Amino acid sequence: MKKLLFSLFICLSCLKFYAQQSNNWTRSELGVSLGTMYYIGDLNQFRPFYETNLAGGLMYRFNYHSRLTLRFNYTYGSLDADDKDSKITINKNRDLNFHTDIHELVGGIEFHYLPFQLGHKRYPGTAYILAQFGAFYMNPKTNYNGQEIALQPLGTEGQIGGQRYNKVQLCIPIGLGAKFSLGKSAAFSFDVAIRKTFTDYIDDVGATYYPNTNLIPSLNGTLAGSISNQSIDGTRYGIRGNSRTSDWYVYAGAMLTFRLGKENVCWDWKK
């Protein structure tokens, strides 16, 4: 009898210990996102959702707490703008255009306004604040005389050698969203987040004024000189961009995620 009671005690202790342990698979979610991406910078200063492009990616969540989730994203999209679409006379005269693919990898947190637990009837949904940090790859190009031309190697503002901007840059996504349980194993969420970047060259435009017309061809060739200043009136002294501000971009999307492990009914995420 003593042996039986002892064995029962050990079994119950083990079950309690297991129930109290964090099950990484149970806490984990993997999913896909689909949305739109647009850019804010020298070629689009004031128009939200101008030239929005389809974007999407993959997402991993680790539900650390009912009020806090760790989140990692890979997102692919594209950005573009064209001065021909501008309603500002000086920008229309500048006559520049660009487009670039974006590959972004970031990680950070979702802070929930309300307790949230996937599949739990008492905590079925919440709004959240999104804050992340990561990096993205860009490669701005332009359509010039019917040809697609990569801009970074040209040095359109007189950059030579190591002065050329890096195609890999840092970013800080900050946004708001909401998510809801879809049964015990899936969740739907949507958010919008603006990306603070530390480069003014997503659009290849960083200098405030046009560089010296004679200097660019001598440094980087005639093509770089021609693309650097495409102003309709041929001015050498107009405004090219704004060197005091960096470029931004925005991703707004919906996400569908699935729990990787089985539901653990004995485990309270609020602890």
C-alpha cells in the first residue's frame, strides 16, 4: 500500500510539474501574411497609400505571456514612385522615378491591451502595439529611356567607391493591430506598421540640390550624369531632395497563424 501511495504521489507530482512547464510548441504559432506596402520619401512626401503594392510573408509567434508575444517576420514587397504623378510643380519638373523590391527580416514584441490566449473563451481577442527591429534589403532602379537601370552602382550624387550607400539597411517597425482566436489552433490578426529607416536612399535621392553637372560624368560616367539630373527645364540649381529626412515605408496586412503544438489545457498563459 505504501508503495502504491508513493507511486501515485510521484505520478501526480510529475503531472503537476509537466502542466506547469511552458510547452514551447504549444506557445508557438506559424503563419502567413498578405497585405500592401507603400513608400514615403523624397518622391512621395504627402500621399498615404500612394502606389501601394501587394506584399506578403511569413510570421512566427512565441506567446511568452497573455499580455506579451514575441514575433518574427519575413516580408517581401516592393516600393515605387514617379514624379509624373506629383501635383507639386517643382517635383513634376524634377521628373525622377524609382522602384525597388524589399526583403525585410525583423523581430520584436506584440504588447496586448487585453489578456489573450489562443483558443481560450475568456481571452478570445485583443488589440496590440507592435514594436520590432530588423533589417531590409533594397536595390533601387529607374526606368530611363525604356530601360531598367540599377541606381546604386552609378553613384548619381557623386558617390564613389565606399561612399555608395549600402543595399542592406536597418529599420524599426512600429504599429497597431488586433487579433482573434479562430477555434483552439488558429488565429487571425491584422495590423499596420510604419518603418522608421536610417537611410535616405530607398529612392536613390538624398542630396538637397543637384550635384555639379560636370563632376558626375567625370567621376561615374555620362549615364550617371544624365540620370542624376532629368529636370524638364534643364536647371542645374533646382531642389533634388531633402537631406534632412530619411525615407519611410509602411506595411499593412492580415495574418493567419496556426499553433504548432497541441493545446495544453493545464497551462495558464497568464502565469
